[in-house]
Amino acid sequence: MIRKAKMQDLEELCRIEKLCFKRERYSKEFIFHLLESPDIYSFVFEENKRIVGSVIISFHRNTARIISIAVHPSHRKKRIGKKLLDSAEEKAKQSNIRSIVLEVSTENKDAVKFYLSNKYKIAGLIKDYYGAGRDAYRMSKKL
């Protein structure tokens, strides 16, 4: 089940972020700020009353940005990421957003493949985005 994230979900969101991202993860303080922000939408996927995935998306003018999408490693390959991505895209469409962008590590081959399979295109390469020698792809999709 997908629902809007609440402040009470902060600890679980941080736990999943830590499990999913070894190097490029957000701090508890940053996730707290995202949950408080009126321009940012956060959704969680619950299975047996436990959060196993999340997506955080921001809107600016006609563009949405996927800030984070994470699925607990033991719950991958169950289409949870796809359902979260679809929810984020639907929220964007409801808000008259025309495109979505994101950044993803060039080393995260599974994530790049996931986005490409969901009709995102590589729009560019950002050198040293995650620090020296750690590049990112900027990816985008028209809605």
C-alpha cells in the first residue's frame, strides 16, 4: 500500500536510506527538512504495516525532481520501485508538471537500468556530482 509519508516515519525512512545508499545518502536532518517542506511530496510503500520503500519528489514550476527513491534490499524485484515511481509521476501529472528530472550515480547500474526501462532518458553527465571521481547521470522524462 502506498500512502503519504508522515513525520512519524522519519526513523524508518532513515533506516531504508542507510540500507539502500552506502555513500550517497541523506542525513536524518535533511530528510526531516524534506518531510516538513510544503513543496516536497513523500510517499511510502508499506507491506505488513512496515515501510519497505519510499519516494521523495519536489516541484518547481513545470518540472518535478525525484530527490530519492529507495526500496529495502530484501523487497526488491517485487515492482515496489515501479509502483512508487508511478505514484510520483501521477502526483506530478495532477499538478500539471510537464517533466521529471533526477540524478543517479553512473555506478548504480541497477538504478540506471530501472529508469531507462521506465522511459527516462540520459540527458547528460555531471562530473564529480557525488565527489571527486564519482559522476552522475542527469535523467529526464516528459510526462
